[in-house]
Amino acid sequence: MPRGIIIRGIMGFYYVKTENGVYECKPRGLFRKDSITPLPGDIVSISIIDEKKKTGSIDEILPRTNQLTRPSVANVNQIAIVFSIKSPLPDFLLVDKILVTARQKGIDAVILINKIDLDEAGEYKKIKYSYEKTGYKVIPLSCLKGTGFEKLEEVLKDRITVFAGQSGVGKSTILNKIMDSYIMETGDVSKKNERGRHTTRHAELVELKTGGLIVDTPGFSSFEISDVSFEELKDYYPEFIAYANQCKFNGCFHVSEPGCAVKDALESEEIDKGRYIRYVELYNVLRDKHRRRYS
């Protein structure tokens, strides 16, 4: 039975890329019976119905290493988080939420700071340094000047990468430039509200010349952390790890406890203040959600 990867799904049909080409497939009824929906990124076994017409059926979905719900995609091993330095302004809370989700699911993350050509004061350099201190790879980009794209192509090589970020930050424009052709529509940023019009119609994995696969995600202005409790949130902040064992109390949440080594590191500027403030905000949101659920 041939195996391949689902590169897109439209109206109940799934397009599976194999060594012998792409086949249009329908999933077997047993998946519907078991409430299993095939996803782009799934590795599947297929039966060929018509070789000439390249049609077949999906017989088996191999176990997933991970699954994202927004966008609906499986087996991603890298998230490229895009934000623009201006137009729209960065939403760092959104960036940190996505980083937490990526770390919780065991997915590598790279941060893309777009539109640096609009940053006359060079503010992006401070942001780059603050995230690099936590161990994340950060690539400044300018689609207008072509800055940073050689580095970006290197990190995309041989990976399955999903692009994420708020609307209007230039994800589709970045992807168009990477692919060297307009594979999807791009929307202008509304000058009135600085929100990008969502123009990506469906998730689709596209093969790069380097052998990697990329999938675009719809732009969004909000993102909720799922499957993470307030107790474990601290574990997904890599900059806390070096100090966690130095806290006075075991299981310190690094919020209001005395003798907290993380807060000491914050005072000495070894930990970024903005990241920490957003951590406390997320911690309080998750804790309040827990209390409402069990009250």
C-alpha cells in the first residue's frame, strides 16, 4: 500500500503526495465512524483506485506526533511566529501564547520580525535580543528589501513549518517571496484599523525547493492556550529553567512567593521584564479559569 502525506483537503477530498505523484482520495467510512478527520500533514496509507486519473482511498492514518487545532494540521515540527515591528504594532502576548503552545507540544519555534524597513529607530534589535536570550532563533525580515530571507530559507529546510501570527503582519507576502511565485492571495492592511483582511482560503502544505513543507495559517488577533494548566505554565518558559531549583520553595510559581530566584533574576535584568509581566498575566488568566471550573 503506497504511503504519502496529505497536502490539502477540500470538500471531503484529500490530496496525498506520494513518490508517484499526488492522488485525490476519499477517506474510508471507518474514519467517519470513529470520528477521525484526516488533516494536512497526516501520513497515510492509500489504495489506488485509478492510476491514470490519480484517484484513491485513504485506508490508514499513521499515529500523529502532534496536532494543532488552529490551524487544523498534524505532524508539524516547527512554528514560524510572525509579527511586524509596525503596521500593525507587535502583539507580544500573542507571540508568547504561541511559544507556550509550541513548547507544550514539543514543536520548535522561530520568531520572524517583519517590516523592519519601517523601523527607523532600530527598535527591533532590542526585541530580537530579548527573545534570543530565552534561546529562540529570531530572524528580522524586510520583504521590501529582501533582508533575512536567506536565513529563513535555511531554517525551513527539511522541516514541516506552520506560519502563525496576527492579521496584517505579512505572512502571505513572506510565503510568496519564499516560493518565488504568488501561491496565495495577499491582503492590504487597512489604514483605518491596521487589520489585515484574511485572504488565505484553506490550509495547504506546499513543498519548497529545499525539501521542506510550509503551511499558511489564517491571520488571527486572538489565541487561547489549550491543554496548559496554571501550575505547569512556568515549565514552558525556558528562561526560568536555570533558576527554578534555586527558589526557596519547591514548586514555586514565580509570582508572589518569597525567596523566588526567578524574581531575583528579573531584578538583575537577567530575565526580560516584558516577558515576565506577560507570564504573570497568563498565569492569572489560567488560574482564574481553573477556579471558575472547579468552584
